[in-house]
Amino acid sequence: MSGEVLLTCLIASNNKYLIIGQGLAGSILSCMFEEAGIDFMCADMPGFSKCSLVAAGVYNPISLKRMIFTEKAELALPVAEEFYRKQELLSGMTMFHEVPMVKFFGEEQEKKHWLEKAHSLLKGYISDEILTNAYGPGFKHQHGYAKIVRAGYLNVLAFLAATNQRLQKQERLLGGVFDHRTLQVEQKIKWRGIQFDKVVFCEGHLIRKNPRFSFVEMKPVKGEILQVKIPGLNLFEIINKGVYIVPLGSDLYKVGSTYEWEDLSEKPTQEARQKLEKQLGEILDLPFEVLDQDAGIRPAVIDRRPVIGTHPDDPRMAVFNGLGTRGVMLGPYYAKMLIDHLVQNKPIDKFVDVNRFYRKE
């Protein structure tokens, strides 16, 4: 990463951190701690939440409805691209796929608006050409399309596995299940007989059960995805038309996703499957076979922004959470912000600072 992060490690070298949770957020933070030379250990929470394990990992810096950058995208995307390319080199695995996302058009005004943005605000991020031919065999859409050229997806499972393997080799990964009742917070912080200076909680939607950060106003949302086989589709780009279609190779694709705020179990439902099958059938003219279905709970926050920073009453307690559906793109950017805050006391952006939710009784 940059020299600025490496400078951080010189200041932090005497602090031992405990990172709770090794989903997407915790794994990104672990990798950046490792690169910065910060002394840390990790406690995973196996079986507690599998949101990261079922995520499609799609990233896209553009709001297709408003045709503007999503919040912080211009700053976060370059950081994410550099970060994941480096993880590929460290692991020797291909996991970060920089592929276009296809936007289908339904009316002429959409095309005009697209071209205006392609030559101004979004230049270099979206294509400046409207293609009028049919996208490809198997697709029903015939009204033209264009592409977001700086988009793609992360194989989240591969990234988590590679990070986990490296942490195990470095003897940084503490086995077993973390329980808040076993964390001793007195003059010194101890867990399982090991002393730490600071703890960073990366628990996803389970932060609601964290006695120290239960004041964070979460609004978790369940998402379900399908893994399907579509022989003959030969798709190598991401489709976003009601649902997303992400190519996995060998005629396999991920299709998603649903949004459900009431049922927060991690059990797949027949209702979600039928909805996704219907939406996929509206796009495709080819038969498909559903091979698997999975569900996870996204750690969404009530104001749809991440939650990072230290507890106002105990700066030894920190949180890195709420990355939501844009976690792949936003994670590295906000992980760096948190490290700069923990080590150099640099300010946290007020819009993502955990203190925005704190009300002292």
C-alpha cells in the first residue's frame, strides 16, 4: 500500500490489537494491519453470521438510477483496486475480476442522459458508446446497451480463505467462538489469557448484541442469492437488470439479490427463489437450472453509511462495521481511515463516525 500506511506501522508497533470477526470487514482490516506492521490477533465468529460467505462481491461506483458516483466512490475505488491486486499477488490466487457491468436501456432519454455523463462527470468510468445490436444470444433485451467499464467483482470466498490461511500460518488466528462475556476489560484488556491494548469489533449485523456498541442504529437486511447453471450463455461480464448475473465460469453464475427486512433468519426461502427465477426469466431466453440457494444478513445501518471509530467513553474499544452492499469497494478505504485514527489520532469522517449514534445517558 502507500508509504503513508507504512509510516503508520512505526507508530503502532508496540500496540497489540484484537480484531473480532473475520468476515469481509475483519479480513480487510487484518490485511491492512499486516501490511502496516501492526501487532494484532484475530478472533473469528464461526457459525454466527455468514453474510460475507454468500456475498456476490459485485462493485460498481455508479448509481445507475441517478447517473452519479455513489458516495465516496471516486476516493474508494482506486484504494480498493490497489488493495485487491496486492492480495492476489500475496496469495497467488485470482480473486479480483475487473470486468464491465452492462446497462440495458429501455427508452431513448436514458441513452441521451448516459452519453452526456460519459463525456462529463463519469468520463473514464462508463463507455461513451451506445451499442444498438442485441447484447448476445440468450438475452431478450433488444433496445441497446452500454457499459460501466470500471466495475467488477471480488470472489469473496477466495479472499476470505486466502486471508484465513495466511493468518493461520502467522499464528494470528485464535480458534473457538468469541463471547463478549469472556472479554476482560479492566486496566488491561484480556481475552483467553492474552493481553491486548485495543479491540476492534467487526461483527456485521451482530453488533446489535455487542454490549459496548448496541447504541449503533442498525437496520439489517436479508439477502438471498442463487447459483445457477446456464449452458450456452457464455457471459463474461456482469449484467444488472432487476437482478445481477455474475459469471463464475463453466456455465455457472450467481444471481441476486433480494431485500427482506422482516425475516432476519439466514434460512433460504421459496418465496425469494421464485422471485429471482422470475426476474432471471424476464432477461433470458435460455433455460437455466438452480443448483444452490443461500441467504445472509447484510450489516446495513439506518442511514446507510458505514460505522467506524472508537467508543467515546473508552477509546480502547473500536468498531469497523456497516459496509453493506458496497463493502468490497468501500472496505479498504475506510479500513485505512480507521488505522490512521487508531494510530495517528487522525479524525474520522463525521458521516461515518460511530459517535453520530451515541447519546450519553
